[in-house]
Amino acid sequence: MTVRTRFAPSPTGYLHIGGVRTALFNWLYAKKHGGQYLLRIEDTDQKRSSNEFVEDILSGLSWLGIVSNAEPVHQSSRTQRYAQVIQQLLDTGQAYYCYCSRERLDSLRHTQIQNGEKPRYDGHCRARTHTGKSSIDPVVRLKNPLTGSVKVEDRVYGTVEVQNSELDDLVLARSDGTPTYHLCVVVDDIDSAVTHVIRGNDHLNNTFRQVNIFRALDHPVPVYAHIPLIHGKDGKRLSKRHGAVSVGQYRKDGFLPRALVNYLVRLGWSHGDQELFTADEMIEHFSLSSVQPSPAIFDLEKLLWVNHQYLKGTSGETLRDELEAYFRSQGVCPDAPPDLSALFDVQKDRCKTLQEICRASEYFYHDVERYDEKAASKFFTEEGAVILEALKNGLQRIDPWAAEDIKAVLGLVAREMDLKFGQIAPPLRLAVTGQLQSPSIDVTLELLGADKTFERIDRAIEYIRSLI
């Protein structure tokens, strides 16, 4: 038997990290067992579905490397197949037409609630042998078994069971003929030969209903594994109130795709105390038996830590294309020096995301338009101008322009002026970067280049003179 798993998002919103974690677990399980991972777009809700969301799902999964083994299946293209199965269930007596009006159903529900009963359809049309009123377009209902139970051996939660008497005859097709979610899911899983359904535990109650549809179609039931939902630190289900939850937002915020995948695989699954995994290690170690049934807690600080570990363990040369694409997306054009890979290698220990690196590096590619006010009030003084003049004169003797020689000149100027290094570096750093935070000043000047360095020193001196 070839293991086949599937991720089946609805394109009614942007791809969020909860969905990605589900897709990842399905992908890993299929890879681990030499099987196939499939993608299905559940877009039967045409009013809420959007091509924009479809593209977001496809691009997000592609960016993360969670790629389907076949072209995605769109439920909207399978309406004839669903109609065929509905007719099959009617012909075999496993389903029936229900002509109950909305008024009757509302009244039934109201009475049941008043009596403290669980609201459910009462099977009024189950044994009907004649058509209802011509003014009512019927729905099609599953003839759910009246006795027995549905028992599922869930790979995460163990044995879960519900009595058939607790389940009513669910609607398979609406009055306009469109199929409902449960019917579509089962038919798609059958036609795609899905062997393992790995999804969020919010679908656990749906499973019992879907198992009975599989049985009505005389088809083997797949293996189920319901994984825990992701919660925020407040213990509530992860939502927008906990911050950015869409994959696209994390991409914009400068997280590396493999770091995000590494973080998500640890939400609800573990392999000892190991925190960082290569893709091959994830595949090798992943198992449903190691998935915990309790909710996973999303921690942005932990995600930042994981991302930082990946940044520090990656060379700028490896990330060159990704870096350039990210800088350009942020409006920073890296066509002129310094080389992006060299800049990344200098910044990666200090920054946790590509966004932080980009923001901390803008002054290398953009002119300094303003200076930090507090720093300028302290260091852009008459003495600061004298220091900058002396530094400029000393730095002009350097050839070739290298950090080692720059550092030697700065030390020499400090000694000649009878100042400490900590007294000459701040005004120089402020002059060339507009701020007091940067890599070591010698490395900063080397990356900036001689021409930009002298141009910015001159501009700073002119600015100071205008204040005196």
C-alpha cells in the first residue's frame, strides 16, 4: 500500500501557520513512508473563496518547500462527480430526499432546545415513499445507521467512539443540488486514494459522520490522526489578536522558510530535546506516535531564536539571491557596494530576521538624511568636528582600503589627540551611519567604501559648523 496524505485548505483566507503545520505533518509522514503528499483546494464555497487566497496558499507552500506530488485538485471542478455519488447513494437506499420546510426544522430545533434535548434532525422524511410539496426543493440526507457506533483508532488520541444514535441524518446535498462539505471530503479522499487523514483536532467530530459516508459507499476508511491546535500564550486558540499568523506576513517580516518550518514541526511534536533539524532529520525522525494531544503554544520569541540560529549558521553567499530579493522588496536597492553576502556575514550575529538586517543596513545604500538627535547633541560639537577632521586626514593615507588598516589609523589618531578610542568612534559612527549602532567601526567603513566615508565625514563636519 502506498501511503497517501493530503492537505485540504479552503481558500477563504490567507494561509496561516496552523494550516502550514498541518501540511507539514502530512508532507513529513508521506516522505517518511515513501508515499505521496497531495494538495486539495476545497473551494466549493464560491461566495467566500478567492483566487487571491488560492495563489497565497500555493506560493506560501512553495516558499516553504512543502510541495505536492501531483497537481492540486480543486473541488469546484468536480461537481459532476459529487452529483454522481449522491445519485449512487439514493439508488442504493443509503440516502433519501428530505422535503421538510425551513419552518418545520426551526420549530423542531426550538422544541428540542426547550426540552433540553440535543438539536438534531428527527428523520421525518426517512421513510417517505412519495414526494413532498412541489413548492419545496428537497435536500438529500444520508440514511445514518440507527444502531451501533462509530469507533475510530486515532493515531494521536487513541480509541474514540460515538454512538450512531447521537448522529442525525446529515445533509449531503442542499436544495439547489450543491454538495456539502462532508460528502465532498469523502469522495475526494476515495478518488485520491488517501490512506491517512492528518488534520486538526477541530475536525474530530466530523470524522464520525464521514466514516459513515465511507461505509455507505462500501469503501475502506482511512487512518485518522487529529493533531492538536495551536494556542497563544494565553491558552486561547491562535488568532490575529496574538499577532501575525499568516505565512505571508512572516515572509514579509524576514523569516527564513526553513527556520519557520523547523519551528512549526516542534509545535506538538518532538524528538527528545532536539530543537534544530535539517529537512532530512525531520523526515527520518517524524512519527505520529510522537505527536502530543495537548495544545501547542506559539511563542514568537522562540521563533525569533530559531530564525537567528539559522541566520548565524548560514553564509551570505548561500543567501545571496534571497537577500537581494528581500532588500528590493523593502525598497532598498543593493546594486552599489557593499556586496550583500559580505554585509550579511557582518550583520547576522546582531540581527534575528532579514528585516532587522535590512533596516540595520539601509545606510550602506542610502544617503544619511538625518542624524540621531540625542547622539548629535552629545557628539556633534566643535570638538567632534576637530576629531572628524583629524580622522579624515588619517584615513586618506590608507591604500588599499581595508578594515585592519582602518583600525590602525583610528588608534593612531586617538593617541595623537590624547583621546580614548571610545571618544573618537562615536562621532565617526554617527557621521557615516546617522546612528550609534553598527558593526565595528573599522568593518563598517570598509564595507561603506572610501568615497562614501569621506563624503559623509565632510557632510557631518559641514552640519556641525552650521550649528556652531
